[in-house]
Amino acid sequence: MFAESGFPYAPHPEITPNTQLALELGELARAEDLHPAYHEAVMQAMWEQSLNVADPAVLREVAIGVGLEAEAVDEAIATRRFRPVVQESTREAHAMGINAVPAFVLQEQYLLLGAQPHDVFEQVIAQLRGEAAAADD
């Protein structure tokens, strides 16, 4: 699906990283209004550059590269102060039935788990449009 969509796909063939720390630093980035850039940089590191995004040194470089202060990154890594935020978010996701990534919630009605082909999204969107049209009648 990556190739069909024109996206690069080169994850490290021997590493399935635990992304807990990456998510924690994402919360630091969110607090500094840098989350979109950080998220994009982490995705590129993992999927395009074959880097291990569980490695604190890799994450530190990515985070600083998008503009986070080195001291704040080092403190967040050392203290893991954003761990509770990520854990709570994970609990909330599990309570909603989310147990895979990516996960897409459409109109607070449909939950699509995992990488799905475009036609699955098109079917759900068509269903939502049909429901909306029926509700307007």
C-alpha cells in the first residue's frame, strides 16, 4: 500500500521499536506547539530512514532537529515525566476498542484499525454520506 500511494517504505528489517518514549517526547513537542513537525520527523526516521525510534539518542536528535530545546528533551527522557499522559491516552484508546495503529475514528461511529486499503475508507465514507442523506430526509 505504501508503494501504491507513492510513499517510501524502508523500516529497519530487524527492529520493531517500542514507541513509548517517542510518544512521550511527542507530548513535549505538543506542549511546545511542535507536535506536527515532531510527528512527521519520527515517521520519516522510522519508515524512510530505517532508524530505531526506541533509541533515546535517535529520538533526541529528531526532537532537537524540529526545534525542541536540548535541555527539555534531556529532562523528558531522564524523568519520563510525560509517561503518565501517554499511559492515560492509551487507556482511553483501549476503552474505545482501539488496539492497533493506525486507528481511525470516523464521525465518532466507525473505527478502522490498522493500515487499510483506500477502498475501505471510500466504503465507510459512502456509508456515512448515505446515513447523513437519510437523516436529512
